[in-house]
Amino acid sequence: MPNYHCVVTDCNADARKKPSKWPFMAGVRFHPFPRLKRDRSRWIKLVRRENFKPSKDDRICSRHFQEGGPTKDSLFYISMH
């Protein structure tokens, strides 16, 4: 598994953290930024990081989506908990 981490400010989700030691990581998945420019721009705004330009390896974890990941109805919902 790649060593993804969540790029949302103040999120400490990291694929290297094992759920046995960090229970909050149980079931966490990492989602790549959309390829479509319109959708990608919306995600970048929701991350709220100044001058942020996501790379092909940057991800947002499932903890920030209502359904655990982007869906047709909640593609742009990102919780900043």
C-alpha cells in the first residue's frame, strides 16, 4: 500500500498508521483529486491551504466525506473536523 497521507489542514490520517495502534485509522481510505479541472478546483478550495497545488500523489481521506468518499450526491462535501 502506498504511503498516502491526507492533505487537509490539521488531519493526521496517514496510510502508515496501523489501526491496531491508531484506532481512528480503521477503514480509512485515501481519495485522489479529480482529474476534471472544475471538480479539482472545488476540492482545492475546500482543502483551504494557501497556494496549494495537488500532485498526483496527494489524497483526501475518507474521514472528510459524508459517505466515506466522493459520491454522485456528495462529490464536493468535505468536512474539516
